[in-house]
Amino acid sequence: MSNGTDSKPSPQKKGLARHLPLIVVAIVAIIGAVTLNDYLTFDTLRDNREALLGFRDQNYLGLAAAFAAIYIVMVVFSLPGAAVASVTGGFLFGLAMGTALNVVSATIGAAGIFLAARWGLGEMLSARFEAAEGRVQMLKHALRQNEIEVLLLLRLVPAVPFFVANLLPAMVGVKFGNFLWTTALGIIPGAIVFTWIGVGVGAVFDRGEDPDLSLLWEPHIIGPILGLCVLAAMPIIVKSLRGKPPRNTPEA
């Protein structure tokens, strides 16, 4: 017997449920930015390095799994200390394994925040993006024509913050599959650099110094990365040039 009430959730409740993952991400990110800055540092790594190395020697797979899980959480919630985590991966696991763990963990974390944004604001913004006209329509067409190239550029250009490269594609409706593989591929150069720094971090600590993350901007490091950026941008340039109408030649 019906009591006259509708058991179906209201549109407002559906909207709140859709935005809930992104709301949780934003709240945790704010709390983490305020509370964790003093803990996710190289000083913490220096103070605990012997304990970490000892645990690694006793339970390598367990530490690798714990490291990956922590890194994923840091990326999903945009917590501070991602650079410290990447360096720690090299310090604990070496260049090859450390790079692999850093890339896989960062990619999974990026997928998590992408899906949270896509489920929430991204769905609404994508619908408006599709319905827009004029310059927005031209931008949408350009993005769809060069989706992979743009995604790779977002990952390769060091000046683009990692969380921006996670959120922006979700907002404009790029394909999740393209986002996933371009993320994994595009972060490899930077991951190698930070992991490489981590491999030698023990000697840096012994000298009483902190790792020099400005190494990323050294010409012999940033040069090849910028070269990859140019390579990723070439298809966009070529398509743009081919799309230009031919100039009218004056009649004789």
C-alpha cells in the first residue's frame, strides 16, 4: 500500500550525489594543504630513511604496495609532497622499479580525480560545451581534432600543474581512454628525472643537503623535454597549416 510519497530521489539529491566525489576531493585537498605541509618533506624522509630501508629489505613487496597506495591517495586528493614521493620512489626502489611505481601510481591517481571531476562538474560543463556556438564551438572542434596532442602537451610541459592536467580534460569531455594512456606516456620523462634524483638522495643527505629539484630546469634535462613538446605539437601545426585556405593570387 502506497503512503503517497515518492521513493525516487529528487533531482537535487541526484545532483548532490553526482558532485559528492569532487566535493570530498576538494575538502581533503584543503585539509591536506593545511596540515601535511610540515610532514611530507625531505626532512621526514631523511629522519626515517634507515627505518624505511630496513623495512624494504624485510618486506619489499609490502613496502612497494604501501608506497603505491600512498602515492595514489596523494594524487587523487592533490595533497602536497608529490615531488618528495617521486624522489622517495627512486631512493627506495632504484631507477627502473622506482620509475615504474611512480608512473603507475600517478596514472591511477590521475584517473581517479579525472573520474570524480567527470562525474560531477565535468558532465554539466561538457553538455554546455557541446551546446555552445561561435568561438567555443571552434575551440571544441580544435580540441576534438587534436585531443591526443593536447593531452600529451599538458603532460609534457613542466609549467602545467599536475592537478590542472587532471581536471581540465575532464571538464571539456575528452575520452577517458585517451586521457589514461597519454597520462602514462607523458609523465615518463619527468618521472625519470625525479626518480633519478632519488637514486642519489642518500649521498645528498650524508652531505647535510636537500635534493636539488631545480635539476629539472637544467638545459640538458629541460632541452629534451621541450623537444618532446615540439614533437607533440607538430601534428597540430601541420593540421593548422593544411586547414588554411589558399591565398588568392592576383589576376594577370
